[in-house]
Amino acid sequence: MKKLSVLLIAIFLSVSFLNAAGKIVGGENHSAPSWFKLSFLDITADAKEAEDSNKHLMIYLDLDGCPYCAKMLKESFISKNRTSDFIKAHFDVISMRITGKREITWDENTSMSEKEFAQKTKIYFTPTILFLDGNKNIVTRVDGYRSPENFIHILKYVNAKFYKKMKIDEYLDRVKNKNLYKLKPNKLFSNINDLSRVSTPLALIFEDGSCTQCEYLHNVTFNNKDVKKELKPYTIVRLDASSDKPIIDILGNKTTPKKMALDMNLSYRPTVLLYNEKKLRLSIDALLYSYHFKERLRYVSGKYYKKYDSYRQYSKARKRELLKKGVVIDLSN
């Protein structure tokens, strides 16, 4: 009888475990600072008012529970530093939610919800920051988190209207401090100069001396067990984005890391380009914590781009799959 009771308890626990729903943890609640502009979301009026004050309009698009949004708001908008001071002096900032229902008036003939606006402007990452001139032209956009040290350069680029003269990556290449970081060896990296000979999925990493997030990539992301697992199918090559050393790209063309980075408008360090079957399938050009990083690796190495029209569709299906299995999805680092 005792053995039967133990067996029944074991069966009950097993069934309970299998039926347990997963959950998402690690998100952060956040709200816009009180000094953001109180807007009726009439974009024509907001852009004109900013221009009349010799400013640009900044639209900060975020998502409930987004840890990257909370981090960037805290570091570059809420904390008192030269970045937040510069924003207050030179920009009118309004906040939107990419799933929001508030009505946006674009012009006298066009209105839409926040969600529809995010879809129209192809917002795939949060936070995304749009910079508009007085005519509502999006003169610069930032997809994903940027550190205060990097964001201040983007703010100066927009404020001085350098977008009329050069691309953002060209400007950043000129002004960033390239003595912040020293490229470090990593046993994961392969020393390959001819990328066209790589037959496996390829993770191509661009770093340089201005990188403020490279230490995090090496010390945290690459040490996560789930990320390590998803990296196994890849050949991983790190390039110095400031180098003029000759290399062969994945299609067999002669180039250099510096030229490649400029030709591809890679303004973030470290940028990770994910290739499979000789094609670029996905770019990681913003800070990602381990869950989001490893899922992008899986999407490319597993060739899920053949099953889904976009990574966004894959991501939604993958979350449902993991939650159904009872997996705890941790969005934090």
C-alpha cells in the first residue's frame, strides 16, 4: 500500500509538471519621465513646435515590460548626466507604445493608432527612437538600446544636422573615442580571412576600440549556457571594424573590415551578422540579453527563415511553444 501511494504521488507530480504553464520573467515596468512633452500626438504640430524652438522632435517608442527600454530610459533620460541634459536642451520628446491604442494624427488626412504607426514605420525592436525635422521627415532612427556614451554622439549628429552631409555610421566613425576598449581574444573565434570558404552558419562580429558593450558580449552573453549551445553550429569570426586588412567576404569579393562596416551602415558595436546558406539572414545591432540573443542564433542556424516570413513571426511562435512546455523565459541578462 505504501509503494502504491508513493507511485501515485510520483505520477501526480509528473502530470502536474507536464501541465504546468511556463511564464515570462525579467521584464521591467517603466514609464516616461515627467519632463517628456505632453502631446496630443498631432505630429505635424509637434514637429513644427520643435522646429520653432530650434529643436528636433524625438519619438521614443517602447513596450510594456521591455528591459532594454527601462535601461535606456534610466541611463540616458532619467539619470542626470550630459546625455540627459543635452536631450532636454535640444529635443522635444514624446513617448509612444508600439502596441498602444492612442490615436496619432499624422496630417489632416491621415490618422492611426500607435500600433498602426509602429507597423507603418517598421518598428521591430524596442526601444526605437525616431528623430524628425520640422517637415516630419525621419532624419535618423535608432533601433534598440544605446549606452549614454554612444547615444550622445547620435544626439549631436542630429542636433547639428550632420544628416544633411553624411550617414550616421560615417559620422560616428569620425567622432567616437576608439580607445575605450581593447579587442580581446576568445577561444570561440576562428581566424579566417576568406569568409567564402565557410560552409557552416557564420556569425560575423564587428568590434572596434569604441565599443562600450563588447565586454558584456564576451563576459556575460558568451558565457551563458543556452547561448553556448546555440553557438555550436556556427563558425564565429571577429573583425576589427577599423582595420584595413584585406579579407574576402562571404560572396568571394575582396574588401576590408572597415569598408565592409561602412558599406553595410554598421553604426553599432558589437554588431553580429548571422549568415546561412551564403546569405545574411539576421543582424544583431543592439544590446540583447541571453534569451533574445540565443533565439536569433537558433532562428538562423535552424533555417527557420524558410518556415516563417520574419523573425518576428518565429519569435511569437517560439514563445508559445516554450510556454506550453512549461519553460520559464527570462528576459533579463
